Amino acid sequence: MTKKFISLLLVVFLVLGLVACGEKEAAAPDAAPDETPAAEGEAKPYKIGVVTGTVSQGEEEFRAAENLIAKYGDMIKHVTYPDDFGKETETTISNIKSLASDPDIKAIIICQAVNGSAAAIDAVKETRDDILFFLGAPHEDPDTVVARADIMLELDQIQRGSNIIQSAHDMGAKTFIHYSFPRHMAMQLLAARREAMVKKAEELGIQFVDVDAPDPTGDAGTPGAQQFIMEDVPRQIQKYGKDTAVFSTNCSMQEPMIMQVVETGAIFPEQCCPSPYHAYPAALNIEIPEEEAGNVEYLNAEIKRIAEEKGMTGRLGTWVMPANVSMIYAGVEYAMEYLDGKIEKFDPEAAQRILRSVVEKDADKIVLTPLSDDHPNYLLFVLANQEF
């Protein structure tokens, strides 16, 4: 298999992941670190553009941009791409070009970097070559974006496969159930992640079980897939016992899965798209007060409190911080260091250092790895898992 083919498969996987995650519970991210407004310090001689989804498509990313505006004021200019970005690439291109029309904009962070981002960069570079482009979660072919963007961050899905099994083991799992369907397993990277899971499970002495679930795009739709999870998880826990971890490749299945894990006392190491906001608030009936919106520590504390109340301490998990939010915060801090003359346009060591400073918790475990020798500026990472 050629590197280019693997790269193309990565793009297909990432785009599918976003479509699936469009069904997840809307959420607000953690507040940007260091809440001292830029107005209290020396004004910067530049502005930074931030491009995210809308509240309905990607509230975590949208709120992250709002937090950055609250922190840095007019230095941050925020635009969104349309909800139906797959069909409205021209709008995405136009919105990114609108940022570059401001001569004070010297860097643009795009997360998620949906279809149209590469074309937008091309359009901007026709008149300006002085803008740093930092992409998070690129959707387009890596061969396309690496030639245009200066630096990109994305999740290392293969490493996640091993990490998820390790987390399940640490939480006491003796059996691991992998819910998916043929459409997902026909995708090479999803299949490769599963193989990494199988290998790690064998290494740790965990029984690995595949369960075919209904495809949410099939005749029964999302309701049918969710109903299957509601009914099948208790069956599997009855069969294999409470020391069973469950995982699904589809976002719409996360809420019913968490509900049934809590009901049966099983184990839930993390979601397909790991974040404290993904399905946990709805599954655990957590209402986030307006004054706590964007406070991930508040949500983590609530999940932990409910886990304790239900006798589930150490049986539920997710990442310490939403991944895309960390990319946006890191992108802005990276851009500032570049524009302040502290680093070069592409500095992977600086990117790793900055990402670690943004995430803080278990930061020493974050390592940025190039996708391949042909894609040195396409950097993959994972964040640490937390137990509640």
C-alpha cells in the first residue's frame, strides 16, 4: 500500500468522523488558558483569524473562538464555515478570503479544516504570501494540504487503538466489545485501528469481541442503531460480566451506550470522538448552568460526582480535554510566537511544547508525530485519558 493511498484513506476516515460527530450533543469547551485580556498588556501589531464551525455544527470549536476573543480582544477575528460545508465550499473559501482582506491579519487558524480550505489558501496566496496557515483536523487529502498549509494537527487514530485498550485494562476490563458495521470496517484506517486494538488486547490478556451493529445510515436510521445499543449492551454484559468494556465507532451510539454502561455497571473507556462534552451531559442528565458554560473542569467534576453516586467510580473515561479545542488554542499561541519572531513558520518542537502548555494535564505524554516522511508538517497526536 503506497503512502499516498494511506493518505487518501485518512481523509475519507476524517470526513466520515465529522459527519458522525455532527449528531453528538452540542457542548462548550474549556475556557482558554490564562484569562488575562490582551488589553491589559502590550497591544500586538497584528491580528489572527480563527475559522470554526457554527454553534450547531461544532459548538466546542465555536466557543473556543469566543474564549479567545474574550482573552485577546480585537486581535482575534472569528468567522465560521457553513453547516453544509460539503456543498458550500465557495462560502468557506469566501469567508477565509474575507479574513485575509484585512492587511493586519498575519495568521489564520482553521479548525476543522473542511473541504475548501486548500482552495482558500490558494486564493489568498494569489495576493498575499505573508500569512501563516495553521490547520486543525484537516479533511482534505494530505498530499493537497501539506503543500499549502504551514502546519497541521490531527489525531493519531492508530495509536488511539492501543491506548483505548490500555485504558480499558487499567479500568479492570477482562472483555472488550467493539461495536461497528461493515461500512466503517471497510475503511482501512478504522480497520487498522481495530487491528491495533486486537493486538493490544491479546498482549494484555483481554478477550476481544466484535459485534455488528446497524449502520445509522441504513433503513432503521439513527433511532434504530440507538435502540440496538440500548438492547444489546445489557445482553453482552449479562453474557460476559460487568468487567466488560464497550466501544463504538459511531457518535450517535455514544449516549445510549453510556446510559447502559451506567445501568449495568460495565466499563466505558472513551468515545469514538473523545471529549467530556461528547454524550456525557445527555446520558447522565447533566444541566450546565450558563455561568459554567465553557468550564470543562466543572463538567468533569459533575461526571465524577454522578459516577460516585451510581457506584461507577473508575468505570467511565474520556480525554482530559476536547481535542479540537486544544488545536485551536495551540494554533493561536503558535501563531503569536511566530509573529513575535520567536519561532520559524514550521517548528514541530515549538508546536509540541505549546500543545503541552495548552492541555497542561499529563502534558508530558503528548508527542507530535509526522504522518509520514512525505508529510512532515502533518502532525498526529493523542491526549491522555482520564477516569471519573
